[in-house]
Amino acid sequence: MPGIVSYGAYIPIYRLSREAIGAMWTKSLARGEKAVANADEDSLTMGVEAVLDCLNGMDRQEVDGLYFATDSPPYVEKQSASIIRAATDLREDILTMDIAHSLRGASSAMKAALDAVQAGSARKVMVAAAERRIPAPNSDFEASFGDGAAAFLIGDSDVAVDIEGSYHLSSEFIDVWKKPEDSYMQTWEDRFIRDEGYLKILPQAVSGLLKKHQLSPKDIGKAAFYAPDARTHATMARAMGLDAKTQVQDPMFDSVGNTGTALAAMTLVAALEEAKAGDRILYATYGDGADAFLLRVTEQIEKVRDRRGIKGHLASKLMLPGYGKYMEMRGLMEGEAGRRPARRSSLPVIWRERQHLFALYGQKCRSCQNIQYPRQRICIYCQAKDNFELIRLSDRRGKVFTFSMDQRAMEIVLPKVFTVVDLDEGGRFYSVMTDRDTSKVEVGMPVEMTFRIQLEGSGLYNYFWRVRPIRC
Amino acid sequence: MESLKDKVAIVGMGCTPFGEFWDKDPVDLIVDAAYEAFEDAGVEAKDIQAAWVGYTSPDTAMTGIILSSALQLQYIPVTRVENACGTGAETIRGAALGLASKTYDLVLALGWDKLKDAGFGGIGQAFPGKWHPVYGAAPEVGGAVARYALAATKYFSEYGLSPDEGKRLLAKISVKSHYNGSRNPKAWLRNQLTIEQVLNAPMIAWPLGLFDCCGVNDGASAAIMCRTEDAKAFRSQGDYITLKGAGIACGPGWGKERVNYGFTTWEETEAAARQVYEMAGVKNPRKELSLAEVHDCFSIAELIAVESLGICEKGQAKEDIESGAWEQGGEIPVNISGGLKAFGHPAGASGGREVYEFYKQFQGKAEDPSRQLKDVKLGLTHNQGGHPGNFVCGVTIVGEPPSK
């Protein structure tokens, strides 16, 4: 039976306490904190993180598709999935697509992947969802929205979670919307949205699913489903006849926040981290209707445990010092005009160097075996000409050889930590260290690669690999 | 291969004060430096047969015309050179080659820069992303401070200095340079500093603070040169200097990306020094040199440069700095002028300004008698562009003409 072969997740390292948001607007907010993408992260880079987590131990060559769901893509026109595919070094001859415009994107992608596998048109399909929405300052959304990502590899061999069935419901109900010209999401009175939307549509899909499989709510081991906030989540669980204590997977509103399209998917990953063979899991998403899936965990789950997933990423965090840095990271306020020359980019260069920029291929000299980055014509060690093989460096780790911390760089999170890294298996890589606590940066510290926005220039996001202290 | 030693003489020099000249444009700086040199040599602009001009300021057309139009040179060859912050050394070397080949008899080498019209401190990006929009664009690989700071971090770690010890050591270099500069009328920053002031200054790029850094500014320097056999037509023996050697080393780069690059030695400096020591016949620079003007764009740059020049054993700078070996009255005065630290750094002008310091010291014209060195015979100037792992370095040795 086709199903989930592997899973992965990502939560950015920064958290903003609701207390800090409340302090900004002099109001008291609910407890907890939310995950905030670093200034060099967006839904695309978080998607890369989740996909790489999910690919741990998997054969990248067998992935025949990548579907990426988000409502906060970096580009409105220009696919994100193709860049995620390139960064994660999946094959070029596969189907990539973005699924947007609905909070239900993650499950739509899963259904499409499932259908492709069942139809035999793909062996394995990667499904990823990521969200980095920018809520209006001082809105209810601001306190609740968090950033994060999840990914599932769908296939029909080595399946860790059988997908026994699904039920889909489409609805023209309008709850939250955003027009292209809108800066922020809009919504209606919360009581209407809750009573007519959340409490009816998703439970209706779940009940349709259970009926189809002749099951009742008590047959569900764990339910991972979407809700906009903790209170509504609890009310929806009751409406579906689920016991909050034993049957409901915590959707992490107090620690991550509402990650939109990625929320139910991340909650499912959290459930899978705890699941045992034989467990029956309900996975349901909401938005313009609802999708509900009936899942059954297999013995194979034990073989896909070694992931950072939700648990690993949740435990690894840095608190933002206050609202100001968050405001700067999300560009909520216009800053002082720069006097330095504007940054520029060049599409021909990005295209020419794509293998080296996106999947971080360096070269190994066939004459002297030395690994080097960026690419050369003449070996920088032995001066042999054009005698290299390509070698992927994005999954390598290294140790800091030296570093500096620039307080005046054109960067939101200062200081900008320029880092020279000697890779454990040879080669040296020079880049910027991100997601770091500057008091802990030192020569010799181990680091790993992470795909980030290196700069914005000429109207483009220029993605590249930075390094970070080993996350977890 | 013949040595340049003593083939070429410098018979006139000019140097503007360096500073933030809101009321001067590039033409003002060029004219002021050139005319000081013309008057010093007793020549006129029309006597100049060829010129070399070096600068990095990007806002003008990148040609030699800036020099010919400023000085109204009439249809003579002008070669524009650039080696980033090491441009000055290359103007003098180019001029020397023109003379040694006997293509010309009297030439002008002039370096200038006007960096304070940019609206920000530090070296601007001439062409953002001209080489690589993601990997190589200047802000992504770090500004000059961040890149030199990589070397400071590594030097501390390599030689077992704690960050506090390392910063204190570097602070002594800046204190010395400001003390030297405070007595030099043409220097820009003439205030003296204490070690505590240096240590407490705002951080620019850890571990380098504000007073570990030189500022960029405006200025020009110029030299009138001829072949040594013609020098007496301009000045008496003992009043002009000859070129003992001029070395330039362009590194293969990629130090930040090459595992065998250590960050604590400037290989380009070592190579340029080898070239020039061989030309000049210098065996023991520490003993033979009367002074060294080294490229101290940052405190760590002076430290590593002095070691790389072979003036101090590697890893031994601490002993030298603590014993005062590089101070006036020490074994070898380093940056007796005040260096880039006290002068500021109009990139194209600094190399010539270093030679100007030797020229004046040699002539006994150091202005403030308290900074006049005695028995000045041989001087080394060190001028480099780029950043650790990616340098072009010029080392020039000038000295007393041969006695005959």
C-alpha cells in the first residue's frame, strides 16, 4: 500500500515570546512563544530544510517529483519547487510544482503525490509545505502566526505509514484571504468563522472519512489537524468526538505558532515521532474545504527515526531579544536609506553557476585529490588544468578555521559572522555563519551547511549556502 | 635578468596632507601633489615626458586622462594603473621601468584618491557584484575590516593569545602609530591614544575595534623620477634617493578557500620582499633598513606585514611590540610617519606617501625635529591591495645613492 516513506520537519531557530509582542503593544497576550524565520530565511529555504531532513537515508535518485505547498512563496510568479529541487540536488527530469492559495496545500500535494504513485507515474514523490507569513502588526494573527516546514516522501515501497484512505471536501467558504495588493491577511468576525468554518467543515470531512472506512472516532489513535488557535483546536476536537488528552496531537501553538499550510503537516510529523507500528492516525487539513487522511503506522517507522523533525528543532532555539529585531527581520518598518551602492545580481551568472550555487557542488582535483570551492579551471593546489570531478558539499560538515564578526555589514542580524570552514572530508568553504549565538563562536567549532537568502539584489533573492553551528 | 638597483632616482616629491577635504576635488589633490614635486625637483609640467597615475576612485573615467587634464599635460603617454590599495607602489615601479628601458628620461609617478565624496566610510564597491553576484560580491565576502579580522582571530588562536591579550597587543601598534602621527604635520589623525582608549573603542569587526582600523580619506602623492646618471642635474648628492628595488607579487588568491592558507602570513608580501631584497642585495632587513613604512590599514596588518617582510620572526611580533623594537629609537622604526593609521588611506596615494616619508627622512626634512631619524640610509615601503588570501603586494626599497 502506498504511503509515507519518510518524513522531516523544520522549525527556525529564533523564537519571539508573546510577552515581547505584548510589551510592544502594551497589551497582555497568551503564554508561550512563536517560531520566527531568521532574516535570511523564507518559505523556500525552510522547505529545503524540511526536504533535506526527510531525505536523510533516502536515495535522492528515486525521487520522481517535488510538490511544494505554501501561501507565502518568495515569488508570486516564479516557482519555488524548482529551486528547492535544485538545492536538494534531486534529479532534473522530475515533475515539480507549487501549490498555493489555500491552507490546504500540504494535503492537496500529498493526495496528488499519492495518486501519482498509485498510478505508477512516479516511484517516490517529495511533498513539502512551508510557511513564513507576515501578519499585520498588532493583529491577533501577529501573536499566533509562526514559521516552519514539514516534508513527506510518498512512495509504495519501504512505507512507514500506510495511507489507507482519504476524504476531500471543497468549500467556497471565505475565512481568511489576501489579495495581491494586500500587505496583510484579512478576515471576518472570528465567531462567524469559527462556528460556520472550523467547527463544521473539517469535522464534516473527518466524519465522511470515518464513515467511508466504517470507523468511529474512538478508533483513532492520534489526530493531527489544523486549527487557527489552541482554543478552536480544542473545540474542534470535541466536535469530532476526540478525547483531548489521549487522541489529539499537540499542534504547538505555544511553542511554534500557527504555521498555516505547514501546521497540520508539522503536527503529523510530531505524531509520527511518537507513533508505534499499528497506530492509526488521522491527518486533516483545513482551508477552502478540508482533506482528511486515514493513516496506519507500519514496522518500517523504526527505520526512519533518525530525523531532527519537530522534537529536535523545537529543543534547539535562540530567543529574539525583543520585538524590534523581529520588526527589522520582517521589514515591518521603513529604515534609513542606504548610502552604499545598491546590491546587484546577475541572472547569467546565477544560471552559469547553478550547480555550484544551488546544490553546492565543488570540485575534487583528479591530479591532487584536493577539494575546492568555488569551481576553478586551474587547480588552486597543483595547478592542473580542467581535471576535476564534481562533488556535493552541501551535506558536509566542517570546523571553523577562523572568523570575524562585522558589526557594520549590510545585514539585519548583526554582527555578520564571516567564517572560514575546513570541511571534515577535505576542502575549505568561506561563507557567513547564521543561526548563531555570537558568544559561542570560536575557532574549531563544528558547523554544517544551510541554504539561505545570501542577498537581495537586482530585484532577486540570491540563495546560497551559509554555515551554522550544528543545529541539533 | 637585471636588477633595477640604483638605475633610477627620485629627484622631487610632493604629498598633500591626507584628510577629509570637503573643499577639494581630485584635480585639487593632483595639482597640489604634482606641483610640490615639480617645485621640489625644479622642473615644469612641460618637462615631463611620460607619467603613471594610480587611483581606485570609481566615479571618474578609469583612464590616465584625469592626470593629463588636471595638469594640462600635452599629449604625452599617461599610463593608468591600479592594484587596489597597493596602487601607489605600482605607479613608481611603472615609472621606473619606463626610465630603465631608456624610453623616457623624466617621468612623473602620481597616486591619488578621493574617497570621501562617497557618503560612507570604508572602501566602496566599485562595481557591486562585478565578479560574482552571490559568492563574490563584496558585502557577501565581507568588507575590508571583516576580512582582515579573519587574520587577527587566527593569529590569536595560532599563537595562543587570548582575545584580550591579542587585542591588547594590537592596541600597542595603534598607540605607537598615533604617537608618531601626532608629530607629523601632514598626518590626518594627530591625536595620541591610550591602550585603554583603543580597547574600549566600538567594535567594527571582531576582534578589530575602531582604533585598529585606518580610515579612508583624500590625498595625493607624487614623485619626479629620472635615471640616476641624470639626477645631479636636479639635486646634489645626498639630496635625492635612488630606487634599490621594486617588487610586486600578485597572489594566486583563494586563500579563504584553500586549506593550506594559514591567514597569519602574507605570502604576497614574502614574495615581493624576496624579489626586492634580491634586487637591492638586502640580506638582513632588520639590521640593514633604517626604517620600514608598512601597509597598516589595520593593526593586525602591520603586525603580520612586519613578520612577513622578515623584519621579525614569525610569531615573535609580541616580543618586538612589547620591547618597543618598532618604535622610534627601537631597532627598526615601523611607520615613523604614523602610517595609514594616522594618515588615513586614500588608496592610490598611500604607496607614494610611504616613499615620501623616507625621502624626507633621508634629506633630514622630517619637519618636527623630534621625529627626525638619524643616519637614514635605506628604507622599505610596503603597499598592498586586496585582503588576506587575495593580495597584490608591492615592496619598494629606496636609499642613499651610490657614492661615485
